[in-house]
Amino acid sequence: MTKLTEPHLSGLVSANLWWIRGQRHDVVVDTGLGVSSIRQHLPEVFAHDALAVISHTHLDHAGGAHEFAHVAVHGLEAGAMASPPPASLHPRTEMELLGLAISDADALPDSLLEALPRVNYDPATYAVRPATVTRVLGDGDVIDLGDRRLRVVHSPGHTPGSIVLLDEDLRWLYTGDVIYDGPLFDEMLGADIPSYVASMRRLLDLDVVVVHPGHDESFGAERLHELGEAYLGLRADY
Ligand SMILES: [Zn+2]
């Protein structure tokens, strides 16, 4: 398994892409913003019938999905893959589109890009391009790579169709935005705190040794439980 990150992005939207090699086919968990082309820069990612598995359809996870011939997403977000909502690389605009509260607009950078990916790139033209969903996922589904299997755990709350993927042999958990070592977002468009609380409880019951999250670094079971319990404490009223 290899962690990929898209260059040129502000930390706000720099997501992890997890490239998992399988005997039958590869899987790439999440695809970045899609500002830079994976196909152009890392064609080897596509060499083994890669299936893009989208943890949820926010732009920093689903933006590159259109480059893949095989795309899997939870049924509740398949529509957003086919016709993506408007998106922007202007932080304030994007936060408004996502329904995020803006507490200190002056502290926001001018762009979600820290550098232009190529000459003549115009960030104003950015949009998430439609992708063709070839597999609709539901809770309990198994993605079989041949020598490796990933079990889908529907984990709504951050978005309705958020999923985490459990490799039951390695006890590795790919979590997207459901949990990572940073502030979690449960008060944006499409988010739902009671669902998030239920998903977090369920996640903490999984047998896991390493978490590979959608943002920042991987961590172990102890940190998973610290972060999860902290979230449940914060939302104890739900
Ligand atoms: Zn997200």
C-alpha cells in the first residue's frame, strides 16, 4: 500500500490517496481534488484495473475520480458523483458551498492552491468533473482484490454516504473524513451529528491496529480510541 498526496494544495484540502495493490485488481481509496492529473503523472496507478473507492464525495476526495474507468461509492452519494455540486478553489466561496461557518474570514488564504500546477492554469475554471459510478456500495459489501479484501462499513455523519474500509486480515482501517487526527466536521451541509455519534461508536468497536485516514498521518488503535472518545465526549448530548 502506498500513500499518495496531490501537490500544490493548501493543507485545508490536502487529502490522502491510498493505493492498494491486489492480485486481481488495485484499489485507490480517494482521488484528491483533481487539479493535477493522476493519469498523466502516475500512469502506473491505472495499470492494474484500478478501482477508485470514494470515501465520500467532498471535492478533496472525489475530484480525481473522473480519471478512473472503475469507480465505487456508497449508494447515497452516487448521484453526487454523476452530477457533482458546484466547487471552488476560493476558500471562502467553497466554505459557503459546503455550509461551513466562517469565523475569521481574514485568516483564510486567497486560494486552496499554494502554487499553480502548470503555466496558464486558471483556478477559476476549477470544477469537480462527473465520474461514472461502476459499483454502488452498501454496508457490509466486500471489495475483493484477490489476495486482499476490504469490508465496507457505512459510517454516515460527516456526509450521508461516508464509508470506512476494513482490511480484516491486516486490521487496517481506511477512514476518509470519519476520523483523522484533527478537528472533525459534523456541522456542514449534509452532516448529521446523531448519525456521526452512532458511526463513531460502531467504528470504535471494530478490531483495528492501524488507521489510514483521509487527512494527516496514520495512527494506531490507542490514538483511534483517544480521538473517538474525545469526539463522543464533545457530542455527549446527542
Ligand atoms: Zn469531507
